[in-house]
Amino acid sequence: MQVRFVSAPPSFNAKINFQPSGAAVPPGYLVDAGQVFAARGNGLSCGWNANTTGEVRDRNVSNSPDPRYDTLIQLQKPTNPNASWEIAVPNGTYTVRLVASDPSIFGDVLRTNVEGA
């Protein structure tokens, strides 16, 4: 038996930075500023289960000169106590890299579930 692919399986790669819409965008990243899940007009559909634009932060602290680690969205706040973020992706197996922190707070304990893991 011989298997032949007519076309290669689709590849997908997305780099999202959670930040205020007016902050400098890291090269190669797209911005998520806390909007509800929807098509973004850039080929992606992604967003939050509720509006979290009021929880977006840009710390501008000296110990975090890289904007990827200086910007964030605070989760599980009273405005969205069960915050969740989604992105529509093609079927497949993915490697997910998640960085979570707040450069102005030391000793946080952060827990994040990615697809239940």
C-alpha cells in the first residue's frame, strides 16, 4: 500500500502578546488587548469568554525591558472570575509555550490549564 499526500497538512503558528492596544508590539507577535472571542481580521479567531480590556496592564518596570514580559492581562478578577481565552486552530497536535508573570509582583503562584492539562 502506498500513501500519497496531495497537499501537505496545514501548518499553524501564532504568537500572541497580551497587552494594551497602545503598547509597543514585539516583533513577530499579534496583540490581544482583552477583547471577546471573534474573528480578528488577520486570519485568526481568538479572544476571551468576556471583555477583559479593563484588566490589561503595561508595567513599564526597569527589571522587565522586554515588552513580552512587561505586559499582561490580570485573570480571575471580579469582572471575569472564570477567565478563559481561546484560539481557533486547525486540527492537529501542537506545542504550546505559555509565559505568565507580573514583573512588579514577587512570589506569585500562577496556575494555568491548557486544554485541561
